Amino acid sequence: MLRLTELRERRHRIPILLVSGAIILGIGVVDWRTKPYVSLGFLYLFPIMLTAGLIPRWAVVVLGIVCAALSELFSALDPSDAFIRLGFEALALTGCGLFVAELSRNRRLMLEAEDRLRILVETSPAAIVTVDEQGFIERANRAAVELIAPPDGHLVGLPIAAFLPQLHHALRKEEGPQFRTSMQCRGHRGDGTSFLAQVWFSTYKEGATPKLAAIIADVSEDRAAAVSNPSSPNHHERMPLNDREIEVLRLLVQGLANKEIASGIGISESAVKNTLQQLFAKSDVRTRSQLVRVALEQYRDLL
């Protein structure tokens, strides 16, 4: 059974328009047959509200005027006031239709934004999770699942305290301004092993509900490398980047593939690969996920 939100999807446009046309025709016929006993003009609100989110604004206005004219045509009221009634009816019907159209448009834009955010999170090479007000993981991308590795391969619905206890305490249920920060803490994987985690997180609200979003990186190997080789270039000042390297790094952090990066900044895909190799050399890393972590650690102000 279709829900109301599904009915307003573009793929249902033609059937809904046909049904609305049939409803308008049916109301007109019944209104004509019941003349002069009762007016059914108010029923035209229903087909207008049904189609308002699927047609342009000018079409909503035209539909409202046509329905108002049909209502007045089969009315048994005083003809001398017909134009005044027609104006008020058209204004009421079109106003209601435009209001519903705006609500539908806002809803559609919100759903599109949620889809873009979901795709960005799922395709990002960085481990990203969101946590609800109760401390349970609400969203987690593939990188997060691979990093934390729960036994069943699913993080959604599990308490964040089981993997990152300190992150659970960062979720503030009381009223307060949004804040973002980073920290290092001890994390726990699903198999019982622990790791040193670098976490960048931010609180936010969805309506009145407090939530938290976090990017998680395993820095255990980096800490061990720093201890064994304290003169490693990773722990000196960051290497300078040119404009192209900054642009490529920014799009890489957003989870874009090489082809999408090339299209985004107007260069060839081979130029993107060459720039990435330069970034690997400057950052002393070998994988894209490691490069994302270095970008978040050392170049956040440029990104």
C-alpha cells in the first residue's frame, strides 16, 4: 500500500493527474445533477491538493480558477454576485493549492538533501558514524564497519559506548550550543581488540533532538611509528600544498572518485592521479583512507 509521501513522487505524476481529472469531472457532474439543492464546490479542494505538488505554480493557479468557474457555473445563487463569488472562490482554491505545493517542494528538497548526505557518507573513505540522543549508532558507512568490525557486520542500532566510551559522554542531552572538536581515545573493536582512535566529532540537532556525528581513524600504527622513528617527517611541519593539490584533497575528503574529481575542477583524470601521487609522497602515506586522515589532521584549515 502506497504512503502519502510515495504518492507525491514524480513517477506517479500521470496516474495522479488522471485521477484528479476524473474527480473534478465527477464533482462537476454531481454538482450539476443536484442543482439547485446543494453546492459541492468545496470538494474541488481535494483534487487541487492532490496535484499541487506535481504541477507548476502557474498550473495550480489555472486549475484553481477553472474549478472556481465550474463551482459558480452550477451554483443556484444570485447571478448578480457571480463575479465576486468567483474571485473569492478562485483565491481560496489557488491559495490552498499553492500552500500545499510549497509544502511538497520543501519536503522534496529535504529528502534530496538527505539522499545526498547519505551517499556522501556511504562513499567516503573515512569512517563516519552518527549517534542518536540515546547513544545508539544511527548511521555508519562501510569504512566504519571495517574499522570497528562488529561480529555481525552491522553497527546501526548498537551503543557507541561499546566501541568508543568517551564519545558516548560527548553527547550532551541538555540544551547547549553546537560544538565541534577532536580527541584521541581508546577504541574497542567487535573482536575484543583495542586501538588508538583519533576522533573528530560535532554535535547537532535534528529538530529538537540532540545528535552527534563523528569521523574515526585508527592512529595506532602512527603512534608506534612515531615512537620507533621520532624524526619521521609526519611529525614535523606539514608539507606545503599548491592550489591544485588542495582542490584535489578537498574533493577526496568528500568521497569523490578520480573521475568525479577531474570533472569537478576541470582537469584530466590522469592529472588527478598524478596529483594524488604527489600528495601520497608529501604525506608519506600509501592509501586514500590514510591520505584522508592526514588531510583532516594537518590541512583542515585549508579544506
